[in-house]
Amino acid sequence: MEYREFGTSIDWGPSALGFGAMRLPTDDGDVDRERTIRMIRTAIDRGVNYVDTAWPYHDGESERVVGEALDDGYRDQVNLATKMPSWELETRADLDEYFEKQLDRLGTDHVECYLLHALNHEYWETYQGIDIFEWIEDRQAAGDIDHIGFSFHDDRDLFEEIVDAYDWDFCQIQYNYLDQEYQAGRAGLEYAAERGLGVVIMEPLRGGMLATDLPDPVREAFEAADADRSPVEWALQWLWDQPEVSTVLSGMSTLEQVRENVEIAANSGVGQFSTDDHTIVERARERFEELMAVDCTGCDYCTPCPTGVEIPRNFDLYNRIEMGDDPNAIVAEYEDMDESARADACVACGECEPACPQHLEIISLLEETHERIQSASA
Ligand code: SF4
Ligand code: SF4
């Protein structure tokens, strides 16, 4: 697998593919530890050297199971990345408290990569009020953190302001062929790379939307190509063809996905895409945009809902109807859901909306979702 440079001064060469531990396999709601450990170790055995987790993933279980997966000699083979829960912070002491707990969960005494999680206007202001740069310098001087970065969910102006505010090693942005103008976007990618930051890509498959069950118009756009690639391969190679991209994080949930992604990564690199290939992806993007109802990535940051509404699942059903899935099957799936999980169980408490990195108006979109599914059953 290719190892890509992070800027010009960093020589730690993250692998083109990173393992994102945010959508791990579960069993009765709990992380399936055995399957997860096997997946992470298989990825590392095949060349992945970047493993990414965060405080809230799987309610903390992700950090713990990643720590277990890195026992038995695997820890030394990876750049381990985790993230400070920005939304939990009030004082500088909180930084130390969360960081120490994370090291404990991960079973390590340092991390190669540490990110301020999900920066937006509000969290950026919080960090500035608690001397974040001094804290970073102290932790780096103590050898607790090698490389410092941030993940980002807000507008491009803020992205550029944050890039310019500190001597970051890297950043993490949402970017895929549907999200070229969204948040940091393509312009943000170039901005960061020009200033020497490595750029880690999250949501390369937009929560799976670009991977499976493509709507007919999108599938037909790809079938018109000379190149024979799977949808996942189109989406990932499109990213790896861009020299500004350092590492593409994939939130893998099965061993099969690990094997498929590793195989694609093994053939990745700048120059793999022809002009025609770029035209094909552009057509697929246009077809998607014509069809999509809700810009939900399935990230789950909005859950759990106190009344039990399965927010991303409802939006997925809505999108699938608009993209041409069998409406009867969608209606049946909706009716099979627990009543408290359906869109119309929302009591508009408003708890979920501030957590959504896509800034979706979840309450009104849930109403719309319910109405659309009801009309499909008529
Ligand atoms: S606004 Fe609706 S979906 Fe959101 S947390 Fe409250 S009840 Fe749940
Ligand atoms: S509604 Fe927002 S927070 Fe919830 S899964 Fe979708 S994108 Fe993520």
C-alpha cells in the first residue's frame, strides 16, 4: 500500500487507507469485540498504519476495543489517532481529564495523532478561552502527542481561519465526490495542503451512500465508463488521485469491507484517473444531486434521541424512496420499526439538532420524512 506524505516536514507516512473505528460491527447493540479486533488486525497486516477513533464513538467502546486490537505487538505498527470531545469542555482541566481517560481506554501512554474534534464556531471559541495552544505544547513537550490536528464541520471561512491560527500538522475534513463544495470542500483541501498540513478525509463514501445500492441513474453513469470499477473503487480512487489527500478514512463494519478497501488502496495513487474517469464521476455526482432528499451522512452524532427516534435510519428510508428503491419495501421496513423509532415519534425537543455536523433541520425533516413514506404507501 502507498504511504503518503503529510506536508513537507512530516515523515511519518500514513497509509493511503486509514481504519476509521466509528461504525464497528455490533451484536445486540454492543461492539462485537472479536470481529472488530480481527478486522483491525487484518487491516494492519495488509499495510494500514493509521487507526482513527474518538471519545464518543460507540459510547466509548470504540477507544477500548481499538486499544485491545493493538495489543500483541500491533501498537508499534500504527499511527493511533483519537480526538478531544470539544462539546464537553469548560475549563483547561477538562482537557487533561478527557485526555488521560482516553489514554487509559486505549491502554497507551501516548498517541501519534491527536485531533480537536468537530471544530465549528462554538467549539473554536471554547478552545480559545481555555489556552488550547499552551496545552498542546505542554503535551507535545511531554511526549504524549506527536502530531496535532483538528477535524472540522463548519463553513470554509472558519476553516481557513483555524488553519492559519496554529502550526497544525494535519486536519480532517469531510470530502467525497458529492461534497466538493460542502464545508471545507475542495478549496479547503487545497488551502490546507498548500500550507503544509496533511489532510485526512472522512466520509469518503458519505456514510455508505456511494458504496452500495446506487440509484439507477448513478449506476448507469458508471456503467457508461470504459473502466470497470465497483462504486467503492470509483469513490476512493477519485480521492487518491488528488495529491493533496493524505489518508482516506473508511469506517469499516465487516471483514469483507476491510479486504475490499485494502485491495483498492493497494492500487491507489495520483494519476490512476483519466480525464474521462473524472467526467464519469462528475456525471454520477449530478445524478445523485438530482435525487437526494436529505443530506444525512449517517454519522449518528445526533443519537441517541431521548424518545428513541432512529434519526439517520428514517432519513435513509426517505433518500432511498427518492432514489428509486421499491416504495413498498421501504414502507414495510418503516412499519416494522419500533413505533418510538419512527420519524413521527419525534416530540421536537430539539436535543439532536445542535449535534448535527451537517446542520440539518432534523425536526422538520423528520416530519417531511414521515409524510413522504405515508404518501408512498397510499
Ligand atoms: S427533536 Fe425529535 S428526533 Fe431530535 S432528539 Fe428530540 S425527539 Fe429526538
Ligand atoms: S442527522 Fe446529522 S447528526 Fe444525525 S446522522 Fe444525519 S448527518 Fe449525522
